[in-house]
Amino acid sequence: MGTTTLTFPKKGRYGGQACEARYVFEKASGYSYTLLSRQIHKETTEIFGLIGASLFIPGIMITVYLGILRLFGGIGLANRPLLFLGILLMVFGIQTFSVGL
């Protein structure tokens, strides 16, 4: 089975230049890529920002709570799994947020 090459006459004008299907497609695909990438970047920033904030804020709250207990309650923080959870949530929240940028 052989392949055949089709040639089409160049008719018409596009912006004052000779119209070629490849030129029109490249120009249109460039515009659509720009618009699509802006939309995708906006959505990923919102999604990862929301997830990052929902991880970071509880981490800060836990860490501040334990800090207040340590400073004013005289309770030691050694071997407190809640402290590790608070720090872990803060780190994961920052990392998730930075992925969306």
C-alpha cells in the first residue's frame, strides 16, 4: 500500500500574507496554548494553594498551642507526637503550596 502526496494550490490571504495551512495552525495553536496554560496555571494555583493552606494552618495552630503549653504551663515537649504532627503539617503545607506556584 503506497502513500500519495496531495498538493493544494495556495489561494486566499491571511493578514496580508500568503495563507498556508501550517502557518494558520501554528498561529492558532500558539494562541490556544497561551490561553489554556494561563487557565491551567490559575486553577492549579487555586487548588494547591487551598490544599497547602488547609495543611499549614492546623500545623501552626498545633505548634502554637504546644508552645503556649510549654511557656506558660511548664509542660515538656519531649516525646510529644502532637509536636511532630504540627511540624509535619506545616512542612507539607508549604511544599504543597509551592508546587502550585
